[in-house]
Amino acid sequence: MVRYAEDMMLDPPGVPPFTNFLLQLISNLDRAGAWTWDLRATSILWCLVFFAIRAVLGKKGGIDWYALVHAIVTGIGGCMCAYLTFVSAEQMTGIPGACVM
């Protein structure tokens, strides 16, 4: 069963606006058809993006720019997942047991 982020947007009082902001970002990916993307093609695309960053910027200023961009992208994605799981899993899924701040 596919659950789109837009269907999980929360309206009750006490829900942090940041939660709905994150769900809105995810629903933009849903509208772009993220559920239907071929994972192999997506991986190859990201590999090419990071290779292009490495080829263009290299190690300017003593910084591996492709590694920094990768760390930022994966760090933000992981934090979004952890936040949504910790703060609003029960409201989004209806399964009891979510941690509430």
C-alpha cells in the first residue's frame, strides 16, 4: 500500500509546523513520481552528479566537495526520517507507540 505524504499531513493542534513542512517537501517528490522511479537509474544519476562535482570542484580549499555534498544530502535525509519517526509516527500511521516530545 502506497501512502503519500500529502495524505499524512497533520492538522490537529499541537502538531509542530515543522512536521507539515517536511511532509510538504516529501509530497513534492511524490508529485514528481518518486514511487515509480527506477532505483538503479536514480543511483546512477546520483553517482554522475557526485562525479561531476568531483571533476569540476576537485579538492578546492582542501575540501573534498563531493564528499561534503554527499554528507549534507544524506545527513539531512536521515534527520528528516528520524524526526518524523520520533515526533509523529503515531499520528501519521495510526500505530500506537510513537515517542512524543
